[in-house]
Amino acid sequence: MDILTKGNILLVDDTPANLRLLSNMLKEQGYKVRSVINGQMALTVTHAAPPDLILLDINMPGMNGYEVCGKLKADETTHDIPIIFISALDETQGKVKAFTVGGVDYITKPFQFEEVLARVETHLALRRLQQELEQEIIQRDKLIAELDAYAHTVAHDLKNPLTAMIGFSSMLETRFTKMSEEDLGDRLHMIAQSGHKMTNIIDELLLLASVRKMDEVQMEALDMGAIVKEAANRLSDLVEEYQAEIIIPENWPAALGHGPWVEEIWANYISNAIKYGGLPDKDIPPRVELGYSKGDTLHRISPLPDPTCIRFWVRDNGQGLTPADQARLFTPFERLSQVRAEGHGLGLSIVQRIAEKLGGHVGVESQVGHGSTFSFTLPCECQVLE
């Protein structure tokens, strides 16, 4: 529906005088009007730029109104456009046929302006309600798919740590009197690790839910240095475990976003870079480099699609990813149960949703044997300046 007018209407009539009368009347009421004089032109114009409603004459040379309506209703792209027939014929049989071929209403010539306006307004209002209902159905179906994905994700991601926790607990229950202090400590540590994994999974799901529910995000200038530092501090145990080297720039550009969410992006990217970075078979520890680019091209990162945004990135020295693996990384959450990238799926789906909510994009560039670079974009703070 055209937001600048009350609606976009196509008039189809082989009588120029009728077109002028209807066109002038509708334009005076705030409608955008286009006029054609035959059926073939009506089909061409409708497919090129579909109107919100069509006023269609029945008796026209070449292709009559019934035929025009039938072709439009047979095409999926034009099927839902409401069509009001206009005719000098006032026979019941003609009206019945008009409804049979897909018309929503029938106006008899000579027409009354008030009647035409009333019917046009009614069917445009019905069309708006229909479109709103269709959008609600789409959103409902998407929500159902996401809820289904929640169930699958919880079952899949919680199963392994829960199984480990139960297994080690059962072992302690039956054998703890025969185990050394060192073995007891190891098993308790594994139970605690499993518990932490389960907590992290639940926290990620809660974060994803909060991101989905928030319609409007308060964008603010970010202290990126502090945000990155906090994200890195959260991963200090992981850094120590993998003996990872983290390289962070001294200065960061000014960007807009929502601090807690941006911290989650960094934490996710950095943790993945640590886990999948390095070459264990060659005793090479993970080397994780953080950086940004503003309009320029760095390393294998492609140029920015929007000069008003800033790209932030995390680069690792891991094995790299094949094109097929890259294609599965940023999976829409409602499809996580069908397509999963081992160890990445849920976290990167959250990253993607956060970036999109903040007006940005996510990306990955990788080559087998040469590591991977994960990125996200945010609006530049300069956008708010006059």
C-alpha cells in the first residue's frame, strides 16, 4: 500500500471519458491513479507495478474484463489484488460471472461517485486487513519455528554436559571411597565444567530471547576499548587453558550500538577464535588478533558495503574453513535444528541477530590452512553529527 497516498488504483476502460471522470474523482480524494484503455495494457502495467486495487470495465475489444481478471487471478504475483468490475450491464448473470472469475465487487454504469468511493474505500480497507493478517501469520509461523528450534537446541546442546555430569556423579556415588584425592578432584572439576557449559547454554538462549523481543534498541556511543577488555576478561580461564595470545589495538574508532550486546559479539568471536585457532598437531597455540576497518580493505576482508559503517573483526590462526562450512555458520535460528555448524551454531546465530538489530551485518572470510576472520559492522558515530 502506497504510504504517501490513500492507495494506488489502476483504471481499465476503453472509454476515455469514463477514465477521465474516475481518474479526476479518485485523485481529488488522495488516490494515486493510473489509466489504461485495454486488457493487454492492464496486464502489462499490473505486472510491472502492481496496484492496490483495479477498477475494470467488462466490455472491451480484444480482451474483455472477465479474461483480464482470469489471467490476473491465475498468476500468483497478482492473485490477491482486489478487482471491482464496472459495467453498463445490470444483468444478474453478468454479476455472477464477475464474482466467479475472482472479482470482489460490481458497480453498474452510470455510476454514482459516492458509491464508487465507498466501494473503493471498503475493499482497500479489507486489503489492508488481509495484508496485516498475512504478516501476522508469517510472524506466527516464524515464532513457532523458533520455539521448535529452542526445544531442539536445548535437547542437543544440554545433552552432552548433562550426560557427563550424571556419569561422573554416579561414579563418585559408587566409588568415591576407593578413589584417590587427585581422581576425586578431577571428577569434581569435570562436573563443575559440565555445569558451567549448561549455564552458558541457558544464558545464550535467554539472551537470544531478549534480543528477539526488543523492538527498539537505544543506540549510544560505545567505549569499544572497555567493552573489548570486559569480553576478554570473561575469557581469561579459556585464554590460560589454551595458552592463547590475544592482540588488541590501543585505540578504537567511535561507533554506535548497545554495549552489552556488542560485548556478547566480541566474547563469542574471541572464544571461537581461541577454541579453533592454533595448530595443536604442530604445538602452535592460538593467536587471536582483533581489529577494525573504515572504508579500507585489510587482509582478505572485502570492502565495506556501506561507507557510514565500521567493520570490527577477529582473526585466528586455525585450520580455516571450507566454503561449505562457511555457508552453514550464520544459520537463521529457526533452522538450527536442521543445519548446525559443530560448536558454532547457536552462538553465531545470536551474533547475527544482534548485529542486525543494531543495523549491522556479520561475515566470515576463511581459507583452509590460513585461518579465519569473523567480522561484524556497526554504524559510525559520525552519523549522529550534523
